[in-house]
Amino acid sequence: MSTVRFVSKSLNACIVQNAIHNCVRRSSTASTAAAINVEHLVESERLSWKLCASTCLIRLPLIEQKKNKIERSFEDFMSQLEFEKSVFNDWEIEKTSQNSLIQGVESGKIDVSSLDFKFSNQEIEDGCEVSLMKFKESFHEIVPDDSDLRNPNRRSNDTLVLITKQKLGKDHVWMLPLKAWVEGETLRETAENALSNLTGNNLSARFISNAPSTFYKYKIPKLARRPQTSTVGVKLFIYSAFIPRNTYSRSTVDLNSFANILQEDDVVDYAWVAADEMRNFMKPKYVDMLRGILL
């Protein structure tokens, strides 16, 4: 009986020791995890994201694209339908009456003195057609050089976007006009300032919304980070704006609106590019984000 009691006490002692050991190990693991979480929180507090805003300034097509076969067929159908269901206006009724009088005079059935007009409506229309043909013959369309990337009137059939080559760290990178957010202003004001700092007050761009059109973020490589800053990357809020057509001069964008862009210290170049040209200047991920705005 004593032997049984001795074995039972030994087993209980082992169980107690194992329980204590497990508790100590769990406590050690919990304290280690807590220490890791604290270090992570400290690292998160030490590293922060820089907020910036950009403006995607759009120049809409200057001329209307040519209609395809289906569009031309539908246009002809609607014109014919409108013609068949329409009625004569006063000008057409008077022109028909005048033509009847002229035919009567030519056939000798009506006396010339009965004509109560000096020029018939048909003669006036023929004169307008001749003036229009002379104008078209004397009109010379000036086609801008599409190879001049700084010309906002290039590729008049397409939608263009203003991009700038700005200093980013030690390199110069093509991107939208960008400005860092400062406390006390809204993100839209930051985007507006990013554009006005380049063009001044010469350009009246119209923003589409108070909310950004899209969002983009990127991390700064550790080797490129400045030692005195704690910025881990940039969060970029992009706003859409366009040049109103009522500001065009003779159906073209005024070149003087962009004369001051290169006076900005961080900007060394700028270009107006279409959607199919963006990949020649910017990263594919950045371009895909911008193409979503244009579409």
C-alpha cells in the first residue's frame, strides 16, 4: 500500500511540474509576442507615409472624329425620316410661290409686273452657296507638328494629358504635376496648387469633383530614403481636370498658358501625351491607373 502511495505522489508531482513548466513557457511566449508587437508599433510610429496630390489635366479632342459606316448610315436614315415628317417653313413656302411666279412669267401666262420681289429666295441661297465655296477654297488649315510633345494642340483627334519630368530624389521622373500636402489645406487645394505652381494664373482648368478620381501609392527604396526623415513611401491622390473649350483661341489651346512651366525648380521638361504614348514615359502600373481615368 505504501508503494502505491509513493507512486501516486510521484505522478502527481510530475504532473504539477509539467503544468508549471507549460505555464512558464506560455508566459515566455506571450511576453515575446508582446515585445514583438511593441517593436512593430514603435516601427510603425517611426515610419510614416507622405501624402501628396496630383492633377490629371486633360485636353479634350479638338476636332470631331470621322463617323464610321454604321454612324453615317444611321445619320442618313434620321435625316431622311426627319425630312419626310417635316413641314415647310415660311422661307420654303415663299420660295415655292416665287418659283411658280417665275415659271408663269417664263411661259407668258403671267405679266412681269406681278413679281413683287427683286431677288428670289432661290437666288439668295445660290449666292450663299457660292460664298461658302469661295471660303472653303481660301481656307488653309494649319496642322500642328505632332512630334512637338510640348504643343498642347498636337494630335487633335485624341485626348491628351499633361505630364512633367520632376526631380524625385536623385533622379528625374515623368509623372503628373505633383505637390506634397501641407496641414491646413484640403487635398483638392493641394492638387490645384500643384497645377497653378506650374502654369500660374494663365490657365483656367476646371476640376471635375472635390473627390479624387483615383489613388496610387509607392514605397521609397531604403537606399533612397533620407536619414533625417521617417517616410516609408508616398500616398498619391489624383484629381481630374480639363481645359474648358470656351477658353480655346480659334479652336486651339493658347500656348502662352504653359510658358512658365519650366520656371519651376524641380521641373525640367513637360509633354502632352496620348494614352498610347504613356508607356514610353512612365511605369506600366502608373499608366494603367491613368488609363482608367481617361476611359
